[in-house]
Amino acid sequence: MADFVAAIDQAYEDTLHDLRPVQIQADTLGFEVSKPGVGETTALGVADVAGLATGFWASKDELRENWREGQRWSLKISEEERAAGYAGWKKAVQRTLDRVQV
């Protein structure tokens, strides 16, 4: 059982550090994708809202001044490659829909 839990932990850890899907997002969407410097943005958001509510932060502008970018992904494929990929994706979706009743 310990081996199983260790394997799950490792798979989770590997997923957290695999940034290839982010590059795929940038290429597919056609614009840069930015990752914040803080990894746990949900907790930070809660803390920021609490800080605004209690007066710790004077304004949202003050919060914006504290935000830092951790990493940025730029486009690595051409417009033609993106269009071809999107056309293939739409074709795959249509084939799936043709096989099932919606």
C-alpha cells in the first residue's frame, strides 16, 4: 500500500511541474500565457480579499502593485500550423458527434 501511495504522490508531483500543456495553450489560443510568481493563487486570492475587507490593503491597485509574473509562454507555432491544428480538432469533434446521439 505504501508503494501505491508513493506512486500517486509522484504522479501528482510530476503533473505539477509539467509545463508543456501551458505551451500548448499559448500555441492553440494564439496569445501569450502568463503564470503568476505565487504558486497557490487560490489561497492568495482569499488572503487578498480578507486584506481588502479589513483595511490591510488600501485598494485593488495596491494588490496589483504586489503581483509578480513567474513565467511567460510565447507562441512557438505559425498561424498556418495553428489553423491546421484547429481544423483537425474540429474534424475529430465532428467524428465523435457523428458516432453518438446528442
